Amino acid sequence: MLNTHFQTVYADVAFGDLKIDRHELYLLMGYGDSIPDTQYVKMIDEMIDELAGCCQPAYGYVIHEGKRLDNRRLQVGDTILTPGAIITSSFREATHVAVFVASVGKGFDEWNEQNKQADDMILLFFADSIGSVLAEACVAVMKERMKRDMEAQGLFVSNSYSPGYCDWRLVEQQKLFAFFPEQFCGVSLTESCLMLPIKSVSGIIGIGKDVKQRLYSCEYCTMTDCVKNQKRRRQ
């Protein structure tokens, strides 16, 4: 039985706790398995150091009873989600679903606005890539803490899945944000389903005593620009 103490969780994340995967970062930047030139590595290091002083990462999630309805739909509380067959299959043993949001924080947006004044396309491209990897690193911290908390109750967690991936329509992000109080973790959703601050991630995670953390099914996903898919194609 899920401890109600974990029904709603909010937590700040120390920047130093974000594990930046340099290989993933370089993949996202288009370097494949190569390492950027020394001058660019130095630029990346300096940018990360600057972000350490201005970003305030945080995450939050709410847990509801949930279940797989059929091969394309999930029920979370009173809400029906249609994430498609790939994602839904990973929730077949779930008895609860965590709806989450994680963000690098508005400090990144403010820092990046200053970068735009330099009119340096390489700088802006690197900044965007670093922000994306930091957001995923924040999700990773959340998942590790959630896994620890759930295992203490004899429960297990699935991978995280977000709208926009694996044929899950981005518009369903509106359903996810309906679970949150206004400005949960400092994140809001625009009418076009853009999250602000920009480097934020929302999604769902399955919870249950028989839940398994399966590998991402990249071979079936149509999203060719995903970092996980890029990694798979290079293996």
C-alpha cells in the first residue's frame, strides 16, 4: 500500500547534484562520439560554471491511483491519457502513476537572455544543449530519489515518459498540468504547450510492486532527433 506521505512531493535540487553526461551533451551538439575542440570544451566548462551560480533546479510530483486501460490509454485518477502503445505497455503492472514536472529554473532563461546580446550562434546553440541536458539531469535526480522512497515501501518505478515522445501528443501536457497547483515548481504552461521556464520537463512514471524499469523502445519510436535514439543508432 502506497504511503500517503508521498502523494505530493516538492524538492529543490542542488546544482552540484546534477550529473552532467558529457557524452550525451556532445551527442546533442552533433559531435557523435567525438569530443569538441579544446576551445569549445573550455567554453562549455565556463558556461556550466556560470549556470551553477544562477540556476535553482527543482522538481515536484503528485501520485494518483492509475492503471492501463488498453494498449493506448492510461487512467490516472479521473483523467484518461492517451500516450500510445509504446508508453502504455510500460504501465501494465502499475497501480499508481506519478505526474511530475522538473525544471532548471528561471535563472537559466535570464542567463540565456544575456547570451542573446552577444549575437553568437555557437554560444546560443551550446547554451540550449546544456540547458536540455541539465533538465534531464534534474529528472534523473528526481527518479533516483523516488526509486529510493518507493523501494522503502516495497514498490518499484518505471522509466519516465513525456508528451512529445513515442507518439504521445504534446497537447496532452495540458492534462498533466491540470494535476498541479498553479506555478508548481515555478513552471507554467502556455496555450501552445510551451513550458516556462523553457528548460523544464513534464511526464509520468508508473509505480507498483510488480513494475519493471524496461529499456526505452527506441527502435519503435519515430522521434529521430531524440538523444536516446541517437545513442542507440551509434551502438
